[in-house]
Amino acid sequence: MNRKIKSIISIICLTAIIITGCSGMTNSNISGSQSDDLLWWQKTNAYEIYVNSFQDSNGDGYGDLNGIRSRLDHLKSLGVGAVWLTPVYESPMRDNGYDVADYYAINPHYGTMEDMDALMKEANEKGIRVVMDLVFNHTSDQNEWFIASKKSRDNEYSDWYIWRDPKEDGSEPNNWRSIFGGSAWTWCEERQQYYLHTFAVEQPDLNWENPDVRQALYDIANFWIEKGAGGFRMDAIPYIKKPADFSDGPADDAEGRADIHKMTVNTDGILDFLKEFKTKVTDGKDIFTVGEANGVSADQLKYWVGSEGVFDMIFEFSHVNLEFKESETWCKTGDWKLTDLKKALTDSQKATAANGWYPIYFENHDKSRSIDHFFPGNTDPVLAGKALGTVLLTLRGTPFIYQGEELGYTNVAWDSIDDYDDLNSHSQYEMALSEGFSEEEALDCVHRFSRDNARTPMQWDSTEQAGFTTGTPWLPVHDDYKTENADVESKDPSSVLSWYRKLTALRGEKDVLINGAYSELLSESEEIYAFERKNGNDRMVVLVNFTGEETAYDPDKAGIKEADGEKILHSSYEDIKGAEPASIGVLRPYEAVLIGR
Ligand code: GLC
């Protein structure tokens, strides 16, 4: 078949997929599910790929689209039906793609538009839909819209960004601190005005008040739907609406600045913009949307998701930001207890029980590895990885696995701040120094929270550079790659990967894990996270010991007394599989147990 005919057929197939509601596209593990009233994306598992670090196919040290194509079977082995790619658009890469220069072009580091089409087609054939990351709060300063906007105050694009005059003394319009540190305003000589950037200097914020800006963004989203995207992750979405009042905020750092997050997040009126987005882009399409919504809490979920909401799901942050009491300043953390984590998760489960849906996650490309995050100290990483994986894959919602999480990856700790690529690590380091922390303390905070922890290359096998690249990787491979890699773990039935495969397969077999209602058990316990999933007579009990000690529990209180016919389906220690649950009453260090029929 010649190439032209092939590509016509592929376009017809993609169009059919969009129109027919993706029939036959659901993950094969899940097919035969009784959860008929749920949609494909509620019944599948999602996986996030940090494109820079997943698989390089051409030896330039950067992951790319053809690399992803070659690893689709890895996703399939985890029952993945939706893969979220971090931004693949043309970008100067100041923030690794979250600074978009052209939303209609593929970053040459990652390949071409033809590679993207081929990836979508192959992924679709394997029952996996590609989810695009829409970075709509800001663009790159290299985007042609910004290049035009900064030229003058009276051209077509002048009002596409947020420009303000200086204060009378010539200083910034207000004292807001950007999320990546320093003033949120940067002076533009050409226009003789400041522009606002919630993130880096090179990421100017778009002016959503301007209807032309909104329409341009909707056009981009529709372009990607027509290409066959299965959904969108909406980057930094709660910042798109700015308050009418741009006055100073209460200072909270040594330089007298106020956290922009607190000043602009979830501003009244934001939902009107997003309702418009829904009407003009997503309504009636067989795709899903998931908003990155730091600052939107469980009690506000009803406005954001569900029948009255604007998205299908939002990534809520309360369970991953437990140590940040004031702002996300890495050196200013507080303690948290297991009951805080359980409450955060339970609140979101409750808030989406009757209306809306929840994306379950512990990791993404902005967070450190969850094993270190939730089990600081000398934890057994295999057991800890299985413990967290158990919660991830058994709560109610769509699990989002982040690359490497299924392999039990842990943080890196490099010797010097100069070894770090992540721009936020550098600004947090500087901020810590200006707050009076020593260099050693500041580096320690970077070790704990650097985004590079999650960005080291995927480890596929024990060969040099872990099979990620034949060249020099853009970020060093973790030094544990000889033992922690997909190849070794695939062959080891007791590995974290084997556990993930087991539980993702179980989600396909046991409907109750998809449609069962959630209720927390042993809610007072500071050692055990326990909950039940229940749908009529069908139920599953999940018990996870979050401590390194043997921990007794009362099977009665754990709701397993009358569990007739129920048995231990799986334990992360494997040896008690099939045992009578009521006879147990004790969990070994970090043990995770699933009880059901
Ligand atoms: C989101 C992204 C993060 C990026 C920021 C600015 O939080 O997840 O990686 O740096 O937005 O776009």
C-alpha cells in the first residue's frame, strides 16, 4: 500500500474513533466490565510520560516521539488506555516545554508532526489514547504573539498579555513573587511597561480577558482534537483569571514579596472562562479533561468537575502538599501525620462520590519520588513502592501512574546545585540562602524536593545509560539503574513492576475496583490506611501498613469479621495469598493486603 493511501486510511480511522466514541478503544484488561455507565477514561489506567526522559530513539540524549512508539507495549502491560505527554510543542525549553513557542508545531527535539501522527495511530491501535498537555496560562516569550505584543501598545497583539505601568517610583506594579522566585513582573524596554509572569521570566501570562486570546486557545485545542487527541491535561489552570485589583499582597519573604499563588489562584470568574472552553471545545467529544488545579480544594470540586463542572477531573494538591503549611517554599516545611494524608484522600473521594470523578496520583514531573516523599528515611523501597502503588490502584477514580513510579524509583541527591537542571531548584536554592539557610541546608531542600528527582531518564535495562539513549542523556541516569530497571523487574515476580502489573490486571477483573463506593476504615490509625470498595454484595478491603513495624489491627474494626467467603487476594509479601483474612490481624512492615472474593 503506498504512503498516501495509508495516510488517508489512518485519517479515516482517527475520524471514526472521534465520532464513534472510541468504541473498542478501552483497555483490553478492562473489557467485559459491568461498569456500563462509566466512560472509557473512568475504567482505564492513565500514564504520564515526561517526554524528555522516556526513550530516546536518535541518540541525541533527549526522549522523543519515536522512542515512545517503541515502548507502547510497556504501557499496555500496565493496562494503560490513556497516555499524557508533557508538552511536545515547539519551545525554547526554558521550562522543558512548558514555555510554548508554537502550539501547532512539534519540538524538533521530539520529532515531527508525522511522528506525532504515527504515534497516535499506533497507540490507538493498541487501545491507548494520547492526551495532550495544554499550557494556556502563559506562552514562551519566543511565541510570535508575545514578540508582537511587546513591540508596541497599539498593535493587534498588544492586549494579549498582562501589561502594567510601573509604580510612581518606577518599581514593579506590585510585590507579587513568581512561583519560580523573584518578582512576577519583568520590565520591557520596548514597550516601557512591565509584563506579568506567574512562572519564569520567559513565560509571560496570557490575558484571558481578551476574547481573541481565548478563541485562539480554543482553536488550538480543537486542532488537537481533530488530530485524534484523547484528552487534555490543563496546565496551571487556576491562574488564568487575575483579580481586578493588582495591589500589593502581605509580604512573606525576606524581600517583602507576596506569593502570587495566593494572590491570583482560583479568582472569582475563572469558571466563566472555563465554561466557555467547555462549550467551545470539549462538549460532545469523546475525550476527557483533567485540570492541574493546585489551590482548588475538595470542597470546591463540585464547581470544577461533575455535571455542573468544567472538567472531567482535576488534580487536587492537598495530599501531595501536606508539608507546605504556608507556601510551597522547599525550606519551610512542617510535619504531617498519616491521618492528614488519609483525610486529604478521603475528602476528595467523598467530594467526587456522587458527582464527578477523581484522578488518583502520587507523582508527576513536578514532584519528588513518592517513596521518599511519603516514607522519608530508610524505607525498604520495594515494599514502600508496593504500598503506595496499592493505594494508587485501588482508590476510586482513574489512576495516573507517573513514569518510573511503577518501577519504584527513588530520589537522586547530587553534590552541587550546579548539577541540577530544573530552574525551580535553582530559584528555591537562592530563596533558601536569602532566608538565611546555609548552602548545605539549601542543597538538602533541593535533594528533597527537586523536580529533577522525577526527571532522570527511564531505566529500561542494565546496559549503559539504562537503554534510554545511545548518546549522552540530557540529565544523568540514576546510579541504581542496574537493579532498578524494567527488564530486571519484569523477570522478578516480587518486584514493584510485577506488583503494578498484578494490580492493574486486577482492576480489569474486579469491577468493584472500578465502580465500588469508597469508605474509609480504621480512620483514627496513624499506622494503617484501610478502606473498603463496595458495590452491592461485591466488595474489596484494602489494608496498607505505612510503618516499618509490625502493626496489629482489629479485624472487626477493619470491617472484615463477616467477610464470609472472602480471602486474602494479594499481599505484597505474597506468602499469605488465599488465607482467611480474619485470622491475620497483623500487618508486617509496609505490607499491603487486598481482601475480597
Ligand atoms: C505546571 C507544570 C510545570 C511547569 C509550570 C509552568 O505546574 O506542571 O512543570 O513548570 O506549570 O508551566
